[in-house]
Amino acid sequence: MELMGKSSILVINGSLQRRIHGLIGSFFNSATLKSQITAEMERYVRESMGRWREDSPIYIQDEAKNIAFQVLVKALISLDPGIEMELLKKYFQEFIAGLMSIPLNFPGTQLYRSLQAKRKMVKIIDGIIQEKRGCNEGTTKDVVDALLNDKNEQLTDELIAENMVDLMIPGEDSVPLLMTLAIKYLSDCPAALTQLTEENIKLKKLKDILKEPFSWNDYVSSLPFTQTVITETLRMGNIITGVMRKAMKDVEIKGHLIPKGWCVFAYFRSVHLDDKLYDVPYQFNPWRWQEKEINNGNFTPFGGGQRLCPGLDLARLETSIFLHHFVTKFRTFGLIFGILSSETSSTRVRISARIMV
Ligand code: HEM
């Protein structure tokens, strides 16, 4: 809690949470972000995959983390890769190491180091905020602009800078895990990998003929099977295991009384892997989503209600772009290590280049 800060969107409730949530959500749904971030993400993926070599294994989760961090920082504060980005990455790693640490704050402890790292990140972001205030353009190019342009007095520069750091947490870890798990499940299900590859190669060839760049919409709507793969990965992977809620008054749910003040953990896994809701739930079966509705209470990887994840479309887009480039550029030889390799906690794959004809 100390690391998050008292005004973090991840911990506050009430009107300020709704305000910040609304501003972030509208920016993530805006045409500006959609056109800009699709091109940026493609660039980061191409640059990253351009460095992959056939003779050395690729650590998928590490690569995905690097790409997703750059995309998120671009969307949040319009920072491009460079020295400041590298510094932010370094401080961020130190910062998140403290999220699961013993709550002792004095020199030498992890919590102390993490708080110092967060302070340094806030300083860099505050510099960017002051520059933006100086220009006073009034346009909304990133999440910081969306918050700065709002006239709500509670949105101080300090609150905005701190929230930018906190926003990197859900974005940085969950998206790379989604990408990595998708590769893992696909490598275990050759039929799905083949169908996904064919769908992506077909669209790529069409786009090449039309000499048209891919848009956000292409990745999300014109690749329906790819979307079912992402949906099925979210169901089986349960990237966020569940959400915590506190009863503000006595509540009765299905005959069970939850007294006021009690905390409840809604465990997504017990729903997503329930055989009464999903046939053979432990089997990776993207085809099940060709008939199934995703907007129902039995599928909540992004939560729901007023805390519904505002980054859900961005997460799907990023994963779609990653998979598209992965299958159109490479032929995978399958995994070398499983997902929980103690060496790196990252999935390793060996790849070879795909020649498109
Ligand atoms: C696979 C990727 C992701 C998954 C599975 C995921 C899942 C979730 C879930 C389950 C919640 C609800 C938490 C709760 O109710 O307490 C949430 C909230 C949130 N997510 Fe995501 N998320 C993902 C990606 C992202 C991305 C890319 C962003 C972009 C910054 C993001 C930003 C947020 C924020 C700000 C909240 C808090 C919203 C609030 O409390 O008002 N998430 N996410």
C-alpha cells in the first residue's frame, strides 16, 4: 500500500476513482490512441523480432515485457525509446520488486529501495508534466494529457505523476504474460496454430496487395480466429487470479450472508475452469468461442463493474499484433522450456524465419 501511494487509482474509491477511471478509459478508446499506438506497437515488435536469431533461443516473456513496457510508456507519457526510457525501465524493475517484500522501510531493505526508485520515476514524469504545462497545447496525445486537460482540482501534478507509475503495474506484467501463454498454448495445439497462421498470412497478403497498413480494427475485427485464441488464453491462463472486494453493508449472495466489513476474494479460476460452464475446461479450445458469447458473468478476465479494466482493448490489440508478427515472420520449432522454467521464468522458443511466397 505504501508503494502505491494514497491516491493511486488501484487503491482509491468513490468519485475520484470514477473520474480517473473515466478519463483513462476514454483515452484508451479514442481514435488518437488507436491510430497512433497500432503503428508504434508494430514498430516495437518489428525492431524486437528483427534482433531474433535462428541459432539462439528466444525468451518470449522477456521480449514481450520489453515491447509491452515501451507501448505502455508511449501511451501514458509519449516517451520514445532512449536513455530516459531505459532509466524508467531500470527504476520500474526496482519498484515492482518491492510489491512482494517485507514491509520494513529503512536503508538496505527492498521496500526502501523500491520507494526510492518510485521517487526517481515520479521525478522524470514530473519533468514531462512541467514541459507539457509550459507548452499548454490543449491536445490529448497521451494519458497524462487526458488527466492534465481535466479541470478537476483534485488532479494535482503529484497525483498524476504517481498514477502514471502505478498504471505501469497492470499493464507491464499482465500483457506479456498473455502473449507468452498464447504462444505456450498454441505450441501445444498444432491445429489452432495452423488456423491462426493461415488467417494471419491471408490478411497480410491482402494488405500487401492493397498496399494498406494494418489498422487497430484489422487486428481486432478482421482476425476473428486470432481473437478466439486470445479469449481462450485469457480463460485458461487466468492472468489475474481474481479480485478483492469489501462488503460496505451486509450482503446476501445465493443464501450466503457476507457481513459488513468482510473481505471477499472473487476467484476467477473457479468460474473459468468450471466444467458446468465450459466443456473439458482444461483443454485449450479456441473454437468454443465461435458459438459462445464473451460478454457474460462467466467470463471476467478483465473484472467488471466500475473497476472494469480500462486497458482491455489495448491488451487485446497488443497481443494480436504480437501473434500476427510472430506467426507471419517465424516458423516455431516449439518450446524448449516450460512456462515456469526456474532459470528465467520465461518461455523459451527456438525459431526459424518464415519465407513468404
Ligand atoms: C491481459 C492484460 C490485462 C488483464 C488480464 C487485466 C485485468 C484487470 C482486472 C481483472 C482488473 C480489475 C481489478 C479489480 O476489479 O480490482 C483490472 C483493472 C485495471 N487495469 Fe487491467 N488488465 C490487463 C491489462 C491492462 C492494461 C494494458 C492496462 C493499461 C494501463 C490496465 C489498466 C488497469 C487499471 C488502471 C485498472 C484499475 C481500474 C480501476 O480500479 O478503476 N490493465 N485489470
